[in-house]
Amino acid sequence: MCNGVSKLRSQQDGALDKRYRWRTIFLSTGELTLEELLLGINQSVSAGQSVRLIEVPVFSKYGAFENTHGFTSAKEFAEYLSASIGKYHGTFIKSWVEALSNFDCPNNEVIKEYKDIREQWPWPKNIERQANNV
């Protein structure tokens, strides 16, 4: 899956079937980073691996959450969110995209905001360019 290309398969007549392509990323909730895992086997992280396995640091008061919105724990809030996702998945996206498309925001402001976020992001500044772009 990580290579973004399907295996070559034969059709019933022996001819090669169509190759399918996709872009895949993985988000992990693991306690170890990819770099930490690979260091355990004396390997280093390549740019391609950094692009495909995105590490999002969590440093909020309640793990991934700034607050629990009245729930007694982050776990209870996460379980509520999980149940809500199952119930409402996909119902909001059209309205969200429409709202985003109506913003009157010059490109230079978007680029400045992106650069500000990138500078504050707690990733090493010397990561490969591909991973930096992710």
C-alpha cells in the first residue's frame, strides 16, 4: 500500500490488467515515533517514509484535546467523538468546503499564516524537504 501502486495482475486472457495508483498516508497513535522504532534496528528514516507516516505531535493539556468540553476525562470525550463520527460521518463536508470557499483571504495572508505555523511546529527544522512539505 505504501508504494502507491497496485500489483500487476493478469486478466482471464493472460494480458496484464490495469495498474491502479493512489496516494496513501498513515497516521499512527503509537507511543514511539518512526525514528525511534528504526533506531532500534540501526536504521534511519528516509524522506519517503517521513512523507508516508506523518507524525503529529501532541502536547495539549488532555493529550490531543485542549479541553474535554464537560466530559470527565479525555477518554470519555474521545469515545463520544468516536460514536459521533460513526453517526454523522460525511454530513458536514459539503457545508464546510462551501464556507471555506467563501472566505476573502489574499494568498499572501495564507502563505504568511502557513509559514508562521511551520516555524512554530515542533518538528526538527532540518527534516527532508518532502517531509517538511507534508
